[in-house]
Amino acid sequence: MATILIKNLSEDLLKELKRLKVELDCSTWAELLAKLVELERGVSLSEEKLSEMRTGVQGFLNLKSVVSNRWTSHPTVLEETRRSRGHEKG
């Protein structure tokens, strides 16, 4: 296995790398480097996951339309406060 030597690393950068090592649950510096390289490449989603996301977005947009159509008038602050308090009790 190859060895990498890094010189002149600032204290702030070293602290950040140590924090990332713990946060990403890496036991070695090589493992941290591998994960950082993997993250840099980006996340690729499967076609199934993309389809699920599109369905979710469509559902949200449809919900927005339903709520907008049922909204009768511009609410006042007093009406919204009463409605929110009634919702919290129920």
C-alpha cells in the first residue's frame, strides 16, 4: 500500500479533518480520504429513486393546488391565530 506525506498543514485544517474523520466514522486517514473522494464525485441516484422523487414532487404540487382552491379569502392575523390555537388543542 502506498504512503502519502502531507507537509505544512495548517492547524485549522487539521482540526477540520479530525472532526470529519470522527463525523464520517473513519478509523484511518486513508478511509477518510476515500470517503471524501467518493463524496466529491457526487451522489448518483437510481432511476427508481428519481421516479419516487418526481412522484413526491407532483404530489406536493397537487396538494398546493387543492389547498389554494379551498382557500376562500385572504386570512387575517387574528383568524390564523385562532385557527392555529384550535389546531393545537385538537
